[in-house]
Amino acid sequence: MHQANIPFSSRIGVSSDTEHDADDFIDIERLITIARRQAKVLAVGAGIGLLLGIIYIIVATPNYTASTSILLDDSLGKFADDVSPAPSNMQSDTTILSQIAILKSAELATKVVIREKLDENEVFMNPPRSLASRVKSVLRTIIGLFGGGRVSDVDLTNRDARIGYAASLLENGLYVERQGRSFVIDLTYTSNDDILAGKIAKAYADAYLSDQLDANFDATERATIWLQARLKDLQESSQAAALEVERFRAANGLTAAKGALVSEQQLSDINSQLILAQADTARALALYNQFKTIVSAGPDEAVKNASVVTDQNGTSVIETLRTRYLSVSKREQEIVARFGQDHPQAVSLRSEKQDLGKQIFQELKQMTESYRNQYEVAQSRETSLRQGLGKVTGETSSANEALVHLKELEQNSEALSNLYKTFLTRYQEASQQQSFPIAKARVISIASTPSSPSSPNRTMVLVLSVLLGTFAGMGVGAWREFRERFFRVGDDVRAVLGLKFLGYVPAFHGPADHRSPRGMGPVQAPAAASLRITRMAVENPSSLFAETLRNAQIAADVVLHGQRSKVLGVISVLPNEGKSTVAANFANLLAVRGSRTLLIDADLRNPGLTRSLSLSPQRGLVQAVLGKQPWQNSVKIDKRTKLELLPAVLHKHFQYTSELLSSEAMRKLLEEARSIYDYIVVDLPPLGPVVDAKAFAPLADGFIMVAEWGATPRALVRSVLQSETHITPKVLGLILNKTDMKELAKYTSYGSSEHFMERYTSYYLNHTQSTTPKPKTDGEAANEQSGSENAAPVVPQS
């Protein structure tokens, strides 16, 4: 199927669903590929980091660290505590943090300076300054100058100033922290002198213990003096309050028995009896109302309600009568059922049942009257108790006001008594503690002179330097990967453009380097370098370059299989992508295989192909199209490959190149050439800067696009092809030129053909086919070049 029938929009890109599914997972293989690709950057970053670490170790000042451990232990002061059981002696986090703050305080640092005479120690007062401290000092000076502050040194001639400066130096080298969740505090001191570090750490622990003893002794002494004066006042106040209570009690007749007033006891007893009487009255009233209701219902309902009365009150007489009544009723029902209602025995039983009902009713009436009497008695007792309660209440109301004042006096007396006892206990405890000056802390690890410097830690510095350098290299590598916007592998061409990928052309250097691409042999002479580059695929027919060009020929033959003569344009998006070199080698390869081939240099603004062949013709494509002479007279023939070339000759700047390439004369020239040649290869200008290739598009059967490996932006090529609707459908495929074959495998994943490129080296040999002439010497190449320039013009065949 002809490729031109496939819309370009349907040939570009990969399914978005596939990309979305791929983004849901971390592509480990891709990450490994990226790491392999950026391995040099990572190695350089690690090397720079290692070098900086070594430099830091060389210039850094060694420091020595001495440490000591202090345990906060309340059990050490148990002999000074009261003999009574004490609460838990566990220290809280707040207490431990307070002790850490004391160890970091300037006051304790000043005591250590004075005790050890550090202000007179020149090694301590003038330590060697590190590079970091020098930089900080310079920055501080600059900030002070710009901030308007006055930068001045410490006046070390004054002893107080020297002590303060020494204390600040001491605090800078001190580090205090808690050991886990324990009650142990670790104190470390760092100095440039090992002996001085151990000496100061030990002095700090001794100063802290001494400070604890002094603080406890001073606090206990002050508390004892204050408590002694306070106890005398509290004793006098407590005694006066107790005497006042007794005088008020006697004056108001508030006698007490068993800890309470007599009137209060009487009131309590009468109140309890009244409560019981109220309960009895309520019970009697309930029983009376119940029996009264039953009797009011009449004799007929008395028997029915008798069951309720017997169940609640357990009346034996009514229960007996009711039992007989039920027995007689049952017997009557049996006689009536057997003999009828008029039977004499049934009549007798019926009469007996009526008598029993009357007896039950009479018994209920008697019980109703009995409960009425009980209710009246209970009500009278309740009334009597209420009267007695009111009398007692009236008698005690006058004493309540005095009792309130009495309770106030008793509370005041009791409070003063308790306060006196508390202060007396504290005074005794303080007196005991003053006689036992024991600190509640002890040193469990004594500081010693360190044997080796603590910083810089060479292993740690080197490891961190390498890691930081590696991380920096990773950042640079990630930045480079983020900037990757170019074609690297054939999958990029197929995924982004939807075009057929024709192959790779290895990178090689220009004539100045006298080198050829990998696997193609050296260029033998500077004079013949340009000519040799255009024949590189011919001289190395088993190379990757030649294989790529053969793949392009197959693509042209398959897509354009119905045409006897094919006009193939070689295009690129940007200049200097190597399209002229590809066009020349492609045409030479077609010619050397026996196909009649015409190569046209149609880059009229920059005829690089004509210059690369070192031709100096007087006439060319422009003169032929303008009708100044037949185009056959301008054709040059390569005697070695039989390739025929129509060069571009510009004697002056020509402005209308696009009109020239799309003119009717150009169309007629190609029609005449189609009758002679099998392939017509046209080297066209780049698509980006000029419109010449767009103007030539209707005359071409197909295009071979060339893009520079690792230099041509994918987005640019895509946008250009999307905008060129006349060129894009005719593009047969794309060749990646100037490919770095050593780096190519780093841009592919395992399983791609590029990853196994090394295994194909045996197929890409530097052997020359039998039909291809052997390489020439410098002189032969020069003679050949001269012969090519002076070749006779080709006469068109009918």
C-alpha cells in the first residue's frame, strides 16, 4: 500500500491509554538505563565530592572530645530526708531538663573558668581558627558594617572581660544531652587540645556537683532561719484561737455530748420518729381504702375481691371461707351437669354457697372497721410528733446562730494548729538536711584525655563527600535527562512521528581530522577527504552506513514499486544535519549497483554538495532551468561509480529559488530525466529556514528525511511535518545521522535491537565487494577528482 494514502495525523504518536498505563508503574528497567547513561556524570560528581572531602580533611583543624556522665539519683539524699515514708523519688522530664539548663548556664561556665584559670591559658584563649570560622567572622564583619553596627574586639586587658570571653568560648565547645529516657546526662567538651578537653570535661562535672551542694546548703540555711521565726508566730496564734473557742462555747451554753449538742441530738431523734410515723399512717390509710372499696361493691363482689385481700394480707378466716366457697361451687357445677339445676342436692349446695358469701362479706366489713381504727391511731401519733418537732426546733433556733460562729472559730483554730504542725515538720526536715550536705547526683563516667581526634572523622567525611557528590551528579543527570528532547533511537521516530525508521549513520569527523566512522577505515589523504566522504558507503559496502542506505532504497522500491523512475528528495529540518552526505552516498550506492542514477544539488542557497565534491563547474541546475543551455551539458560523471551529478552553480545571489524549483522548466527537466535514469536523487534545502523543499514537493515521488542524532529536537520535527501536508505523506522514512554508536546502547532498554548492536558487528565488515574498485592513493584520488570535473556531458537517450 502506498504510504501517501495514510494520513500523517494517524501515523504519529502512541496510544494515550498505553502511555497512561505505563505511567502507573515505576519502570525499573528505564531507571537502570538512565543510570547507565548518566554513569559518567555520577562518577564525575562522586570524584569531585571525594576531592573536596580530601581537601577538607587536609585543611581542617583536628578537634578532641572528652565526655563525662552524671546520674541524677535522689536515693543519695535518703539519709537527709525525714524518716517517714516518702513519695516516689523518680525525676520528671522537667527536672532533668532543668539540670541540663544549669549545666549549659553561663554562671557554671564562669565558675569553671575561674577554678581552672582558663582566662590565663593562651592555648584555650587563642585556639587555631578553622576555615569555616574565618568565613563566618568575615561575613559577620561585613553584615555589621552594612547594618550600621560597630564591629569591635573584646578588651582582653580587663580580667572580667577575659573571664566573660573565656566563658563564651567554653559554652561554644560544650554539648549536654540526656541519655535516652534515663536519668543520665552526658556532658562532652570539644577542643583542639586533647589534654585541655579532658581537663575541662572533668572540671565541669566537679563544678556541677559543687554547685548542687552549695545551692542545697544555701537554700536549707535560708529556709531554717525563716521557719524558726515563723514557728513562734504560728504557735502564739494557734493557742489564742483555741482559748477563744472555749470561751465562746461556755458563754453561749453550747454543751456537747458525744461530739454534738444536746438540742441537735433531740431534734434528730424526733425527726427520725416522725418519718416512721408518716410511713405507718400512709400504710394504714392504704389498707383502709382498699377494704372500704371492696365492701362498697356489695356482697356479690365480695367473694371475687376476697382473693386479692387474702393474697396481700394473708387473712386466715377469709381464706378458709373462700376455700369452702370454691369447693361448694365446684360440687354444685358437677351436680347440675349430671342431674340438672332442680335436683335437691343442687338446690342445697346453692343455698350453702349463698351463706358462705354472706359470711365472707361480714368478715370483710369487720376488717374494714379494724383498719379504720389503725389509721386514726397512726394519724394521732404523727400529729403528736409534729408538735414535738416544732417545739424542739423553736428551742434550738436561737442556738444555731451561736453555733455558726462557734464553727467558724473552731475552723480558724484548727487551721492555725495544722499550719503550725506543718511548719514544725518542715523546720525539723530543714535542720536535718542542713547537717547532711549530700548532692542528689554523682559522676558515673569520669572524663579522660581522648586518644584520637573526634573530628574530622575521615571515614565519615569521605563517605559523605562521595554521597553528596553522587547526589549532585544525580541532580545534574536528572537535569540532563529533563533536557533530553532529541531523537536517540528508532522507537522515538516511530512513537513521535509515526514514520518508518530507516536506520543509523555512524558519526564521523570532517576532513581536518582525517578519520572515518567506526568500521569504515581511515581517510588516507586530506585532499581527497571530501570526495571519500561522499563514497563512504561504496568503499564500505558491509558497513552500517551502507546497510541503512540499502534499507532506504528498499523502502523507496516497496512504496513506489509501480514507477519505473523515482524522484527522491533528501531533506532535513535544520542545516548541518548531514543530508548532503547522505544524499551523495545514497546516490553513489545506487549507481555502483548498476542503477542509472542522477544526483541533483537543489540547495540553491547553500550548495554544500557541490562544494563537498570540490567541483568548480561553470554551469549547473540554475542555468539549465533558466534555459540558457541544455541540462545534459551541465551533468558531471563520476568515472568510478558512474554516478551523474547536476551541480548548483550560482554566479550571483539568486532570490527566487523556490519559484525556480517549482517552475514548469524544472518539471520538464525531471520528465526528461525520468526517461533516462532509474533514480533521481535531489538534495533539497532544510525545511525549517526556507520554502524550497515545499515548492519542490509536487515534483517528488518520495522524501528521505535526515535528522541529527542527539541534536534535532523531536517537537520541532513533529511540528514541521504536521504543518507540511504536501511533504509529510511522501516521507518514506527517517535516517538518524551522526550517531554515536558507543552511546546508542545507553538509550535503549533490554530487548531492543540497539541493545544488541554489538552482536551485529560481524555483519558490518569493512570488506569491499568485488564490483567495487579498491581505494586509491592520494594522487589517484586527486586525478580521479580532476577527471570527474572534466567528464563529458551525458547525452540523453531517446
